[in-house]
Amino acid sequence: MRKQASVVITVIFFLSLTFAFYQISSSYNYMENKYDYTNPINESSANESVPQHYIKDTKNETGAINVVTAIVVEYRGFDTLGEVTVLFTAATGVGFLLYNLYSRKKNKREANLILREGSKIVLPFALLTGAYIFIHGHLTPGGGFPGGSVIASGFLLMMLSYPKFFMNEKRLSVLESLAGITFVLIGLFGLIFATYFLQNYLNLGNVGYLISAGIIPLIYIAVGFKVGSELASVIQNLKEVQE
Amino acid sequence: MNGVIMASYFTVASLLSIGLYGVMTKRNLMKIFISLSIMDTGVNLMLITIGYLPGGTAPIENANFAKYVDPLPQALVLTAIVIGVSVTALALVLLIKYHSKKGTLEYKGGMKW
Amino acid sequence: MIEFTIIAWVMSFLAIASALYAIKTKDLLSAAISMGIASLVVSIMFLLLQAPDVAITEASIGAGLTMAVFIYAIGKTERWEE
């Protein structure tokens, strides 16, 4: 009885979603015209839509070529600070809840030869790729969040191939705290040297070069270190716990 | 209507429906979390698809292109994915504590919904 | 553009098939792995929708870290659903 009711509810949900998506996608022509909207009376673009403003003015306002990076760090930087705080709270909760169950097992099964030797070769390139991704976040696709997760995946590979691989918890938490403090301090310097929190007060430089876009690369490097160390410590906590 | 948009909207509707069915009918807590994770992927794909403009390119400034997709949903989804994995890890840790107390993962209460 | 449409439909059916298998099977380990396959396939759809930043993140987190977290948790609890 309940199974049939669930199937009926699921089918109704699917059909209504399909109808809603059909309505949304048939209004694409309208949206496309709206992207080029200018006020016909005084020829000003004060009423332009938000994506149009981002695409047109990001290069002049922030100096970053990648618009997604400019939005994450510059236009909505305070929101990113909140997201990083959520990440920190979740990692702390994992460590806190597993405190009683935490112990290192003595005898674990070894991985096979190909995984062990291959991970030795792959790990430096994984770390280098992650660092490249978060340093060049304002020029190419990527940034702190993808770069940090690539670094955490590299450490996951080491944990899979060497069961005794262990990262120092204290050093990880120190690194994570330093990255968080750097983020907040850069924002507070904006309050001191300029007008508001997280304002881009440095010189924008040559647009399109590595050293440009003011505080965006600095903040994204801090975010990359923070995300990488937090995700690695979460996975290590989950791996080392004993039932 | 563009074929890529149609395919991704079909994927979104299917993933959300499959996840909803799993959450409603399964009694194993790990299976419920797997269903919620599938729904998470579907919601991210929906946000990206709404911001897509047919014929546009990725929002990285280039003199050769004139039309770009909407960058704002991409910025939101970028952080939402990272938050999703940490919240999933916290939920699974609670699940491990539950299993060490009760010895099972099945929900054996009365009415599920 | 017809090749993009074909790739998008193939990826769509792969994602739906692996999600259905993840719901249907009684083996939780297979369910976690097919959920990771669905995330990996969806990341290719992100690339087709012109979102390369999101595609990098989803490929490394959805297919790598989420699956690893689930597999470690299944190893600490139990593998088979009743």
C-alpha cells in the first residue's frame, strides 16, 4: 500500500517538474532580450540585469578575467567567509564526535604493488595541479575550492595505498587556523585602509597577468589551504576511527 | 529548444524523483543518505542549467566571444558542493555513533511517513 | 552542435541508470560506488553546460571524496541492507 502511494507521489513529482522546466525553457528568448536592456528614455543602463553587469564590468572593477572567481571572492566575499565557517564547523564536529572512538589499528592489509608504486609517482603531480589551480584562480577555471579538493584527493590516494600513512593533526589544525586568520585579516585591512570589509584596496595591476586583481589571488590561496587541510583531516578522522 | 538543455532538465527531474522515492521508501539509514546525496547532485545541476544560455561560452573574458552564460549560479554551486561533502561527513559520523549504540542501521519504528 | 546533444543524452541515461541501480541494490558498497559514477557523469554535463569551474569541483569531490567518505563509513558499520 505504502509502496504504491510512494510510486504515485514520485510520478506526480516528476510530471510537475517536467512541466515547470518546460515553462522555464520556453522563456529563454525573453531572457536573451533582457540581457541587452537599456532604458529607452535617457539611454542609461541603470536598469540592466545583474548578469549583464557582471559580464560587462568585472574586468574594470576587480581586474579578474574569470567572472566566477570575481563573484565568489569580491562581490560576494562575505558569503564565502560564511561558507568557510560552515566547513570549519562541520570538520570540528567530526573530530569532536569521534573523540571517544578514536584509535589507530595496528595490523592492516597492505595495498598491492601497483597502487603503492603508482601513488608515489602521482602524488607530487596531484599536489602541483592543486596549487596551480588555486594560484591561477583569477585567470583560468578553478580557484580555492577546486584546488583544495584536488589536494585532499591526493592525500586520499596516499591513505588508500599506505594504511599506516598518518598526518599530524596538530599541524593540520595550525595550517587551517592560519589560513582562516589570513582571510579575516585581509578583510579587516580593507576596513582600515579603505572603506568597507573585504574591499579590494591593492593595485589592480595589468589585467590578465599573474600578479593582478589585488586581493583576489591572496584570498583564494588562503581558501585553498583551508579547504585542503579541512577535507584531509575529515577523511583521516573517518579512516582512523574504530568501531 | 536546445538539445543539451532538454537532456539536462530530463536528468534533473529524474535524479530528484529517484532521490525522493528512495527517501520515502527505504528503511536503511545509509540508503537514505545515498538518496539525499543523489538529490543534492540533481539540485546543483538544475541551478547550472537555469543559468545556461544557448550559444554562450564560459564566463571567462575573451575578445573572441560576445555571449556568455550567467556566472552567478556557477559561483553559488561551487561553494554548495564543498559544503555538501562536509555535511555528508558529519551525518555519516552520527550514523557510526548510532550503529555503535544500537548495533543496526535499520529503522524499526512504526510508521515511516 | 549535434554531437554535443548526443553526448548530453548518453550522459543523461548513464546518470539515471546508475542512480536507479544505487537505489535498487541491496549491497550498500555497490550503491555508494554507483552514486559516485552518477556524480562523475554529471560533471561531464557541467562541462557541456559551460561551467568548467563547477566541473573540476564536482569531479574531484563528488566522485572522489564523497565516495571515499561513504565507503569508510560502510566499512565501520555494515555492508548489506536487509
